[in-house]
Amino acid sequence: MSDNAWNKIPEDLRETFVSAVWEGCEAQWQYLDEANGEAKSNLEGAGVTFYDIDTEEMKAAYEAEQKKNGASYDDAWTAAVEAAKAAVK
């Protein structure tokens, strides 16, 4: 949400707004979990095999490539992503 849009929300309603947004996010995550479970079940029924992967190994390989190529991300963006990931846990 842009600062301009945020500033249009009356201060006394901002907490209620943020709370409602989080409720919507949680409902959407629940819906996605259910939809993904149904899709996976349908695919397995059609003969698709799913494999568990070592996400730590994948993360290490990604970070090695990132370092090798000199890629970096804006600190503010990285902090926002980490905060969003922490909120889901």
C-alpha cells in the first residue's frame, strides 16, 4: 500500500484496517492450503509423484550462485521479506 493510500485512512481506523487485512491474509492462506491439498490429491490420483526436497541444500546452492554472481538485494526489501516470512510462522 502506498503512503498516499495509507494516509487517506483516518488514524482512528488504521488499527482496525490492519487487523482486517491480517484476517484476510489468514483466510487466504487457509484457502490456499486447502486448494493445494486438493490439487495435490487430484494429481497423485492421476499418477503424479511428488518428492520432498532438501530446502536447506537448495538455499545454500542459491546463496552460492548469488555470491558468485555478485547479486544483492536492497536491505529494506530484504527486511520486509523476512518480516513477512516471520509473520506466517
